[in-house]
Amino acid sequence: MRYCMVIDLDKCIGCQTCAVICKMHHAQPQGTWWNRVFTQGSDYHQSAVGTKDGFKIEYLPVSCQMCDNAPCERVCPTGATYKNEEGMILVDYDRCIGCRTCMAACPYGVRQFNWKDPKKAKEEAGYAYGYPFDVTEKGKRLVYTQDRPAGVVEKCTFCVECMNADGTYDALPACVRACPGKARYFGDLDDPNSEVSRLVSSKQVFRLKEEYGTEPKVYYISSTKSKNVEGPWTEQSWENKTPNTIIP
Amino acid sequence: MDKELKLTRRKFLQVSAAAGAVAAAGGIELAAHAAPDEEAKKGELKYVRTTCAPNCTGGCGQQACVYNGEIKDIIQASDYEDSEHNPRGCLKGISFSNLIYGPNRMHGPLKRIGAPGEDEFEELSWEDALDQAAAELRRISDTYGPESIACVVQVAGTGHVAKGAISRIATLNGWAMMGGYEMNGDLPMSAPITFGVQSEELETYCWLDAKYIMCFGSNPMQTRIPDAHFLNEARENGAKLLVFDPCFTATASKADEWYSIKPSSDAAVALGFAKVILDEKLYDADFIRKFTDMPILIRSDNQKKLLAADVEGLEVPADMPEYRQAFVAYSKGKPVTVNPEKFDLPMDTQLEGEVTIRLRDGKSVKCRPVFDLLSEMASQWTPEAVEAETDMPASEIPRIAREIATIKPVHIMYGASNYQWYHGDLKGRALSLLVALTGNIGHLGDGFSTYAGQYKMRYKGGAWWNVPELPDKKPAGTSFAYMLDYTLNDYAKNGPRPTMTCPFPKSGIKAWILYCCNAFDQHNIANVLREQVESGQLECVITLDFQKTTTSKYAHFCLPGVSWYEKTELVSTPIHPYAQLMQPAIEPLYDCKPELWIMRELADRVNPGDRKWFYPDLDPDKAAEEVIKLTCETGGIEMEGVTLEKLKQGPVKLHHENPGRKRIPFYEQIQGGQPFPPVSYPMTIDKTAQFVKSGRIEFYKDEDTFIKVGECLPVHKPPFEETEYVLNPAARELYKYTYITRNSIHRVHSTHSNNQMMRELQDDSAKVYLNPDDAAEKGIAAGDLVEVFNDRGKLLAEAVLDPGVRTMTVIFEEGWWSRYTHGTSYNTLLYPWINPVHEVYFVSQMWAPNTSWNECLVDFKKAEI
């Protein structure tokens, strides 16, 4: 079992619903986004790039790439970040000491650090939203809790709270279920008959920063409309962004 | 691995389509975390299916996860029988709980004690607040007449129970119902003018059935997030998508072709296509003879349609209803009566040439068919002339015209960015011409759609919206235009213009009851409205909204209602075919009350005893259920088979008459032989059929005002010539930038301005989108604070340099509360231009004076603060 996500960039409409459902569902406080949507090459979301000879607005949703060869896992000094039997990279919040080495190691900038007590931050901004129950693996690894402690690192879990004991999912990850563009697919890459395997083998797909050898398990189906601007994606599109935008 | 919790989740997900699946979480195995949260085990978890119903009119089914009486998250219910509609919902709907529990949530009734706009209120008990508000309304009614009290409910279909309750109190007391359509500038006037309807649009799953889709100033990839996938899928199915928009939009980015045309030049583009279709005889002659007014003869002496009653030897059909007119066509060398109730003209009816007709009075008159006049008018729009006027490349015009004429079905989407102009109606009429000439009306996947201002009721609501037991009681009619005291539209000062047909309250509007309406931020012209409170012209403003908005701060009384997670309601809008319930996921928060309860209590205090008209013995949710039952029973053919019991199980599809699972606009006319128009609820046919007296699709209007302004035919008229340049001729030099207020993905108009997650996604600042060259000329860099200004007002917002923005265009995403734009208001720049053709008839929310938000010129500079 090796779960992966496929995102069709032709179908993605850049609406950010995936980012918001993830934030709401997983109780992310202000400033924290496990999942973000960028407009490739553009300084501001949904504004065009190019010249009058050819414009383009093309999106790139970015969350944890669930690497098979995950640098974050290798650098974690406490074993808090680990890969489970289904190939998902998870953080055990009980073990995380907040050293943030993983954040430096991750080439995708998706790991988020709790500078403040998230519970307090949410209550100040509104109320205590999010999935209210704890989720543990192996009876001991706390991989989801509504209010993570201050000083831990967190990120996308492929909605581990939706996974059954046998590794099957009873509800797809929230971003897949909520995507109004129907752009997201989720399934087992080891199963050659799964929809994700079929897409990965039949469509023109790419992964982010493959040159690092991280072997991500998030695949992007290339847009068929990216004729006017170079590359399937550009560094500028998301790397220059501060991950945490905090409202004063 | 201990993941049993997920099994319980699954159980909930499966039953959640039926509302209110409740289980004590303590009774089931939770995640076997080493130390299970004892509190969680004691908690109550339930999933409730309700309907998200702001003024995007999306009507999306949502499922709230409620734990211990608090909404923890929201996700699309995805329970539509036509599964292509799943999942319906967007980033705003799923974060709506930020508004329910947010810092601006109302806690209970308030009376303003500070100056207008100041946040100084006295908390009152409901008893006191209702007593005082009712006393004010009684005083105003006694002093100025009941018609001086106006109620606004915005989109009827988003809440039949609450909005009907407000209409009911207005009916009982003779207060006025003021159309939100007109206030919002959303009235697509081309629809009543051409088709006699309020609007008729494809339900979005029919986008899949079109093969050629043309968007004119419509940006569904941002404004119709739950439906946008249908456009992508239509392209996957082989449809071609063309976008005509001054700017490169998110929708343009998904299109096969995009053309940056000059703002408000669409009619010329359409006429350029029409000319090719006419010249090359690519039109569907049978269709236009049968269903349009193009064969009808126009008198050369007075530009009126020739009446059968005036022609020697012609009979007027005996059983013709009063709202019809029998006109004349010409066939086999003689005039023939055009029966307005039947499509029975001979197929050889003459479309071209001049004929001389003998009248009953012995005189003769020269006449030409509408088609002939149209062809002559269109003939000036050669590809070169079109390019000169619009920037549409001449070389592409013949090809696109041929594609329109040969590929079926063609669907034209006409966006509000495009029709919120002084000549928005002309553009819509010219674009309608393309689908009419090519017979692309009345079949699956074809037609002409507008998707803003979806106020249309899907079924009869009169049993609740009015009081059928008291047939003499009626709400008054009025116009938002009467509140706008301006040089060119001085209704408030001088009364209506002679051409105005809308009833005028003799003292003006003195009290305003607002629901789902943040007028003092959102409306054209908010600053004028604010001044009316400050000056005392508006003596009593009451808002029912559940949040403290800018409007609350100008209200005299806040009588807070509740959100769509706290009550029972009925929702059905035109975008998809489902009737749905709102169901209470949580108790009304704090001391807020369902609006039906508020109206019942208010009605009884305005007029003792009137409680009896609002199900006095039932709690608000039970009373709402009775209203829904009544509406199901009396809603007419569309409500066939819809019951409260079924609605409680999930969304119920409304009935339609045409075969197949998707409703087809104008099917009854094109394929069933019924005359135009189909009924537009809540109006009866006699009110709307007068718009198209011929019973046909009309491209020639002969009412005096149309003749006077030279708009009998759908001609092109450039923007600003009759508006900005009349008001201030110097504007030509002073204000060269077109100011367009488009919709944002982060707001539904002003709703969600304060949603903290939406604010984060926008870096917590309002943006103005500029072309980089324009910005460079003014020394403006990305992120600079910019002042957009004209003689009327100013706006402060942060610059985004977007090369897709057409030069000489300034784009602002409407809806921001003024607290987020440094106290400025984006709509103070606007002017309430009223086009006289909007005054020809008055049928509220259909043919009425309509504001034009994009007809606005500005300049901008780097702000100094």
C-alpha cells in the first residue's frame, strides 16, 4: 500500500477550497496552511503572467509531497517524523521537540511551525474549529490532535483520520472530497488498477523537484494550456512566499 | 493500527444525508489513543445537512459536523441525485462557521445611541426592541404613508420562509418591497426586452451539452466556483470556449480563445458576427420567421410596428388577451396578421424589402420587416469597423461568425461585469441576436444565459409571500432609484421623470427594513445612503442580519436573525434544479432569533392581532415547516412531487415539463408552440407578456422611449457618451481609466469580507489590479497603496500589477467593507445612471430602473498617507 495524490492542473481552477477545507478540518490556526495554492510565476494569486503576446494563469496546489525518500524523516533527531506502513509521512506530536531541522530539510516549504499556542490563537480569532478527536497510530503515535502544542511542526497527513485500521479509507481526504474542480485523485500507487496508477501511467505527469531524489507521491498532471510560459512550474511561484502570513 | 474511529465516521457520513443523525460518541469506540480524551467520549457528535445560501445563489448543500453543540467543520454534502453536481460548494461556504462564531456575530437586539456609523449601541430585550421598532414604523406610516417604508430581502429563492415573512408583513401593512435586483445593478434588462422574462438561463450542468460556448464579460471560473468544472468538462467533451473580456481572466486562462475587447463594446462585436451570418445567409430563416418578430412590418412614418387593426382587410384574432398586440407581416404579395398567441406565419413570409400597405383609413404606408431594418443596421459593422470600434481582430470575425452559425448547440454567457453598464441592455440584445439568428434557443445546451442577479423564483410563492385570505392587501411598489438624489436622476428631489412608470412614495423612502443586505457598504451609492441617515431623511433603518456590518452601524435598530445553520428554511435558485432545506445544526446563538419569529412579533406590534398570519402557536422551526408544506402544496407545476418529508431526506429535484432529466429554457415555446414569454415568478403572465406583445422574441421595440433614444433595434452605443461626459465634459481628459468592480473568489459581495481565513488568503488587504504599464506611468509599484479617485469619491487599496489587466482599466474586487479599505468605499466613485428605457414599464425585479456599476471613469495615483 502506497498512497499517492494526483492533481490535474487543467481541472484546477485555483479556488483555494482545498486549502481552506484542510485548514478548517485540521484546526490550523491563523498563519498556518498545510495546503496552499499558488499561481505559477505570478506575484499575486490569479493574476496573469506573460505579455500581450500570450498570457497564462496556471495554478499549483502545494502540500506535503509525501516523499518516498523524505529528507524530513531522515533529519528528524527524535523519530517524530516517520513513514507509516501506507507510505505516508506523519509527525508524532508527542515526540516532536520543535527543532525545525525538518523544515530546513524539506525542499517544498510545506512544514509549518506552531510559534504560538494554536488553541489560543484560534480562540482569539474566532473559535475552536476542526476535527475534534485525537488520532493515534500503533496505539501510541499521536498523529492528529485538534490542538497541537506550541513548539511542534505540523503538516498534511493525507487525512489520516479518515483511514481505517486495515489501511483503507472510508472517506477520501478532505481536499479530494471538497475540490469543486474535481481535480484531485487519491489512491494506492501499488495497485496497478487504481485510478491514480492509471493516471500516473497514462497522463503526462510531473513531480516537484524530482532532481532532489525525494520521490514525491504527489503527481501533477501537466496543464495542456501552458503553451506561453516556460516550464511546468516555476520556482518563483511559491518559494518566495512566506509560509505564514499572519494578520496583525 | 487503531483507526476504529474512522468506521464511526463512515457510519455518520452514510446517514448524514438525512439530517440530524445524532449519536453519543461515548457509545462507540473512539481512536484508541493511549489516553482517550474523556471529554470527547462524553460528547455528542452529529452531522447536519443544510444549504449554504448567500447571494452567489449557488445554493450548495453542506454538511456540518457538530460536536457538543458547536460546528467543528463544514464540507459539501455531495448528495445530489444528478451526481455531476457533486461536490457543490466553495472555500467560503466551508469556512462559513468563521462568520457564525466570529467577532462580528450579533448577540441580541440593539438600538443605536451614537451617531450614525459610530459603534455605540444600547442592548435591549427583544420585548423592548420590538415595541420601539414597531412604534417607529407606525409613526412613519401614519406620518408619511405606508409606502414610505421599504423592505429589501435580496434573493427570494435563498430563503422562502424568512424572506416571505418580510413580504407578508409588507403585504399586511401596505409597505413597499424594494427590488434587490435593481439595487445591485443586476437586472439583465435585455432579457425582459427581448424574451419577456426576468432571466432564463441554463442550469449549469447543461453547460456540458453545449459545443460552442461564448463568455462575454463573464468569469465563472471565479464567480461560479462550484460550477466551473462544467466548463472544463465541456471542453474535454470537445466544446470550444471563447472568452471576450477586456482583461485576461481566470476563465480566459481556461479558454480556447480570448479576445481583449474594449470595455462595453460587446454589442459591436455581436453585430459584426451578425453581419457575416446575414451576408452569407447562414441564418436559420425558418426559426426567425416562426419565433421572432423579424417578419413584422415597421411603419416608415412613425417607426411603430404595424397593427393588424389599422390595416384594411385584416382581422385581429378574436380571443386575443389584452396584453397582446396583433401585428402585420407580408406574405404572397399581401399583408397577413401575426397572431401573437400562435407561431403560424407562412414559411414564405417576406423578410426583406419595402412594401406599401393600405390602411383602414384609406391612407397607405410604406413598411419594412424588422429583419430588413436589422440587416441594414448591421451592415455598417464590417470586420474592419468592428475592429476599429472594439479591438476585436477583424481577421477572426468571419471565422467565428461561421462557427456560431454551423456548430450547435451554441451557448452565450453574458456576465454582470458586462451588463452593469448604461447600455448593458443593448449588448444583451445584440448577443441574443446571435442565438436567435442561428436557432440556438429552446434545445438542450443552447441559449443565452445571465448568471448574476439570480432572483428568479422557481415556483409560485404567493401563498406565503402575500396573504391570499386578504386579497385587498398588497405590498406597494417602489424603486431604489428614488433614494438616489443626483443631478441626472433627481427623483428624490423632483419626483419621477415623466417617463417613469414606477409608483413614487410622496415623501420618499423614510424607513428601510433590510435583510441580507449590507447596503451601507455594498450599495450604489453607499455614501449617499449614509448621508440620508445622517440628515434624517431615513428616519428608521432596521437590519435583521446576524452579523454587525457597516449597515448595522447606520441602523436605528438591529433585530438579529440567524445563519443557515440555525433554522429551518427552503432554498431553490436558478443555478441548479434542486429545492433544499436549511436545517438547524445548532441552536440560534446567543439571543438571536429566526427571522420568521422576528416578523411575527413585529407584525403583532405594528398591528395587534397580526400574529395570527405567522403560525402563532408554533415555534419558529415548526412554523417554518408549515410554510414549506404550504409552498410545496401551492407552488404549482414545478413543485409537483416535492414534499417536506422528501426534503428532509435530501435535495429534491424540481419538476420540469420537457422530456429528459435537464430543464430546457424556452422549450415550451420553441418545441411546444406556447407564445413568449414563459411565466417569471412571482409575476403573473399578464404583467410580463406586455414586454413582448407580439408573443415572439423581439428585436424591435417600438415603445416611445425606445424610438426617442434610437434604440428600437439592438444597436451599439459606446460607453460614457450619455453618462460621464454629459455630467462633466472635462471627464474626457480628467478621468481616462475605466473602473470595473468584478467579483472575488474570497467574498460573496460583501459577505465574507470579515472571514478571517479569506482575509489571510488576501494578505489581509484589499487590492486594486492595474496594468503594469499604467502603474509605471504613475510611479506605482506592486504593493503600493493606491488612491483611485474621481469627482465623487475615492478608494484606497494595494496595487497588484497584473499584465492581464487591459491598459486604461482599473479593476477592484467589490464587496470589501469600508473598514478594510482605510475607511473609503469603493462604490462612492460610482454614479446611479438610470437609462430611460428602464422606466418604460415597472414590474419590480424585472423591468425597473437599474443602476449601472461599471459605467464609471476614474484616475489613480500613489496614495499619500
